[in-house]
Amino acid sequence: RQIIFKGSRRNGPYADIGQIKPGDFLYYINHSYGGIEHSAIFIDWEDKNKKMALMLSYGGENRKSPARYRVYNLSHVYHITRPKEI
């Protein structure tokens, strides 16, 4: 794996959305759930202009359910990890 971008959850800087590619593992601020930190795998853009993206995400909180596809606001991505190409 390789770190593509590293910022701070509280102070940024935050990633330019042009850096994000399908399969990237992102850490971001989850604006739809109280502004907490969250992580998920980026799938594709739902609306790139609004920074809304389809993500594969586990809901957390010890839920006994598998990961799910959801749309999240990626206006505050502070860490991008990508698999290295072989």
C-alpha cells in the first residue's frame, strides 16, 4: 500500500478530490453522522461537483451487519491509502 495523502482530521489540510481513485481507502469526516471520523473504500462519484461519492462502508458501533454501499460527502478527506501496483 502507499499513502497518497495525509492531513489531519481537525485541522486539514484536506485532499483535493482529483487525487481520489476507485479502490482507495479513505478517512474522512462523516457529515451525515455528527461530523465524526469515518473510513471506507471509494467506489465512484455520485456527483463529483458536490463531492458526493458511493462508498463501501461498515457502519461501525459493533453492528452485526456487513458493509454496505452508501453515498457520503467527501468534502473533508484527510487520508488516502492506495494499493501498490505489482
